[in-house]
Amino acid sequence: MTLVLMALVFTGLHAQSKSDLPNVTLKDLNGKDVNISKLSNNGKPIVITFWATWCGPCIKEHNALNDVYQDWQDETGVKIYSVSIDDSRSTAKVKPTVEGKGWEFEVLLDVNSDLKRAMNVSNPPHTFLIDGNGKIVYQHTGYFECAEDELYEEILKIAKKKK
Amino acid sequence: MRKHILVLLALALTTSFKAGAQSLLESSQVSGSFQTDAQYYMLDEGIGITDLNGKKLGINGFGKVNYANGNFSAGIRFEAFLPEMNGFRKELNGVGLANFFATYDNGFIGMTVGDIYDQFGSGLVFRSYEEWSLGMDNALRGARVVLRPAKGVTLKGVYGRQRYFWAPYLERNFATDDYRGIVRGVDAEWDLNQSVTALNDSKFKMSIGGSFVSKKQVNQSMFYNIPENVGAAAARINLGYGNFAFSTEYAYKINDPSAINNFIYKEGQALMASLSYSQKGFGAVLQVKRIDNMSFKSMYTGKQNDLDINFIPPINYTHTHSLPSMYTYSTQPNGEMAAQLQVNYTIPKGTALGGKYGTKLTFNMSQVNDIVRDSVKYGNAMALNESGTLGYTSKFFAISDHRFFRDINFEIDKKINKDWHVTAQYINLYYDIETIEGHAGSPVVKANIGFLDVTYKINKKQSLRLELQGLWENEVHKGYEVEESEKKDFQKRGDWAFALLEYSITPHWSFSIADKWNYGNPVEEYRDHYFTGTITYIHEATRVMLSAGRQSEGVVCVGGVCRTVPASSGVSLTVSTSF
């Protein structure tokens, strides 16, 4: 009896910690469903960045991120998800743009801005950094030249914590 | 012993309650965002602002809070337009709770009550969405059910009434012309690759879908017999094989006389298709579309974009620089034939032309023409697009000589070395301003546009950006003769020059000055300078932007963010944050 009660106490104490990411499902460029709340990168950092084919600063940010992506991956194992908020005006252009520009990110299509709304993004570009437990640890709106360096410092902070 | 048990029981209950509450708190996420755009208006005779109409200040603001806990989420959005900024609809003036929703979704079934944003296929028969920066919101207040009975199968049903600025949803006021109907819709989609195991990782991709949407409206017209139920249906298919992708959607709508289509009783049709090929370093996409009488609103007297149930996407290239975006095409729901081709290519790194970083090229061409309309028999006579008749007949593949729009552009994007980056674009534009903006009798805009965007990195923290743009009209310029009575139609016409210099200190500050000069306007008094200075401060997800000067109509991109602005003179402030 006592044991049962003790067990109860402990199960009660076991509070589960959950991901900050919303329960929204988007399609990737191959048409596969991806549930954002279930994104994982084996405990390594994840970057989610919102963009659109018609957003000049976003293209600049993506080009800059793409230039350093390989190095970042080698050093920290970070994975970048690039969420396109293009609607049916330009969804057909997303894949040719991504491939044509040679970007290496995992690209997701937020055709009706479901994730944009759920993550409270007002204007692209807007970038989130998520740690290995699914917590949003840093976010940034807009793009200035070299802003990726600041993002990388934040990535290094959580990548180091891991070790 | 008993005492012990009681103590333990009490302990167990309190801890599990406490832990329960704690775990509820820990698993709950509260997030949200705020934005305020304010503008202080000043008289500026130089650009023709001689009367502020009693309005010195415009403030648009919103605040939203989302709550999520596992499968449950809910949110509210509060909006204030006190009063609305110039360029936004007067009906927005007001303050209140504009949007709320609650959703439960466990993967098998999802239910939402409140304000719903969703779309079926590409939106040809149903799309509800909001675009804050344009003051546009046609959310459907009602209920939605989403069912996923098997892998790859999604069924959706929506029911409700659309947002119409601040008009109440339940007690519509017919005296103020609020005849909004009820919108009902169902959609089914089947993705073969997710539902058939053998096709899971196949190179061949296929999904199909279909939807049916209807509106139930009240006939308040004294002249026309307005149908109380109007239905529209659509079917779509997406196919892919390796690097190729093809998708198409066809929509049909029964007769739906409205203020937009001049109260004709013709059915509507829409067809969109796209074919693309992409591989690393190369992407090409061809899109075509045909629209015939496809305006679909939940109120037959609706104007502009009010109460649109569907969304007819313009497929042309969206320009974001100041001068190229001056003449932006908007869809003609009564009829258009459009085609668009875009090619993206990256000249590989390490080649003579690619250099160290590769060179990115983009080519785009789009054109839109009218459909061909033939008159129909009405009584003993022939009539073309006359109210109360069947309107017209139209051959499906016939293209009218009346061209609305054409844009041919070529862009080169090159990182020269660690410090220098250049983007340049040339655009050849044809823009039928009479049709698109409703300026009767205005000559077509035929223009060459070019821009050069150069970024120089001073060091790891500081950079300079220079933008030079020019727009040259082929026919309308300094020497063009304008009659006194037509003058007004020539605002913003003729040749333009634009220059912007931005200095930014990563990650927080940006300072910029810009001048836009209509130096080649045929009307001398319109040859104005639009000078602006802007300071932007960004800290993580917070942005504060202060600018002063004159703004002409168009899209402005400063501090890494773009938004549309109306013509004005004064000081404006934007504060936005999200958490």
C-alpha cells in the first residue's frame, strides 16, 4: 500500500517538459508531411527561418547562411529548416528557386501561413534557434549583413552546453 | 499505520496536484506578438497634400496571444485602428477583439471553433487569410473539422460567416448594406505516396484533391433575382517524377451575379497549371492560368477584396525594390489569360564566370491578356456583358489582343569577394494602367527599369549598402503633351530616379537616407523629390523603426523588412515584437 502511494508521489513529481514548437503540419518539397512539434535533430540545435521568394532580405540571408552551412554543420551538427511563406501566387516557384540557388536547407511550405501565425512571425525574414529539448532560445527579425555571425554565436552557446 | 497511510495519501494528493499543475504550466506555451504602426501627417503642398481632412495621426496596432498545450491551442488577436493610417480602408476605424479561436487536433481529428484561416488547393474556390500590412482579413468565423482517417487522406469541412471589417456577425444590419451570406465548404485530398507503402519513397509522386464550396446569401436586390445558393467546385492533381513536377487545378462556379461582374448570369471557370524542373543549381517553372468570371464573394454587392471567398493568384514576378514595384499587377477576376516562365541558374563555383562563390542568375517573363468575349442573344437583340443577361460566351483557348501586363526581367546576383556583393536587374514592363488601376484614358506604361544594389562590408559589424534605380517610360516623359483636364492621371508618370544609402551596424542598428525623384514627369508640378530618412533598431524579435520625409505609394524595404506604404508626408514609427 505504502509502495503504491510512494509510486504515486513519484509519478506525480515526474513533470514532463515539452517542446516549444507548435503542433502544425507542413509539407516539404517532396510532398511529405512534417509535424513541426516533432522536429528533432538528435539533441543538436535546429534553426527555423521564415522567408519568401518575393522577400529580398530573405534571399540575402539564405545566400549568406548557405555559404556557411557546411562549416556550421561540421562544427555543431545544426540543422536549418527554411520555411517558405509563399502562397499560391508563388508556391510553384519555391522548389526551382531553392534548387536554382543551390540552397542545402530542409525547405517546408507554409502555404496558408499556419506556422507563421502559430510562431507569431510578422514580417520575414524571421529566424528562430531551437535547442536540443525543443526550446526556443533565440530569435531575430530582419536581416543585416553578417547577422549570421550573431546567430552562430548563439548556436555555439547551446552546442557547447551539450558537451 | 492508518495515520501513516493518511499522511502519505495527503502527501501523494498534494504533490501530484502540485506537480500536475506544474506540469500543466510547464507544458503550456504562451506566445504572442505586438505591432504598432503610427504616422504623423503633415501638410506638404510640394506633393499636393494641401488638406489633411482633419487627420493628423493614423495608428494601426494589433496584439495577439497564443496558448498551446499539446493537442490544444487557442488564441486571440486584438486590433486598434485609431484612426486607420492613410491608404487603409475607412471601415477599419475602430478597436476590438478581431479574432479568436480554439483548436484541438490529435492527428486523427482536428476541430476549430472561432476565426478560421484555411485554403482548399490553390484557393480557387476557398481561401481565408489575413495580411496585416494591407489591412486585409477575410477570416471565416464558425467551425472547421479536419479528419485524417487513413495515412495520406485529409478531409475538411468549414462553415461560417466572413469578417467584414467590424460588422457584427450575428445581427447583420441590412440597412448598412451588410448582406453577408454563410460560407460552407468541404475538401478531400489523397496523397498516394503517403498512403501506399510501396510508393513511400518512389520517384513517382501523385496526389489528388477536390472541393465544393457554397454560399447562402439573402437577396436584397430590387432589380435582379439574386440566387440564394451559389456553389463552386474544384478538382486538382499534383504529379511528380524525379526532377519534374506538374500540378493543375480546375474550378467551376455556377451563375453568381454581382457588382464585380456587372450582374451577369454567366457561370465562372478557372484553370491553373504549372510544370517545373529542378536540380541542384538549376530550376525552371512554367505557369499558365485562365480566369473567366471567377469573383466569388459572400456578399454580391462586395467591392474590391471585401468578403472574397476564393483567391485568384497573380502569377507574375513580385518585385520588391522601390521603382520596379511601382507598377504591380493585380488579378482581374472577370477574365484573364496569363503565362509565366522563370529560370534560376547558378553558374558553379570555381568556373571563370562563377568565380569563388558562384553567380546566381534569374530570368522571368510573364504576360497577361484579356479573354475573348462574344455577345449573347438577349430577346431579339445581341448583348455583350449587359446586366441581367447571360453576359457573354468565351472560347476557352482564345486570347484577346488586349494585353494587360507584361514583365520581362533578368537578374544577376554576385558575391565578388568577402567584402563586396552586387545585385543588378533589368526589367522591361508593359502595364495597362487603365485596366489595372482604373485610370480611364491613361496611356499604357511602357518602361525600362534597372537597379543596382551594392553591399560593401566595412568589417565584421559594419556595412554600407547603395541602391541605384531608374525607371524610364518609352512614351510618357518630359516632352509628352498633357491636357489640363487630364493632369491628375499623370501623377507618378514619366521617368524616375531613386538612390538609397544604408549604413548598418550588426545586429542592432541601421541608418538610411533615400531620394525618389519623378524628374521626367510630363507635368512640371509633379516633378517632385521624395526624400526620406530612416533609423531602425532591432533587438532579437523586437524592431523599432522611425522614419521621416515623403513617401510615394509603393513597397519600401529598409532594415531588412518590406512593407507597402501610401503616399504621404510626415513622421512614422513602427514598433513590433514577438515572444
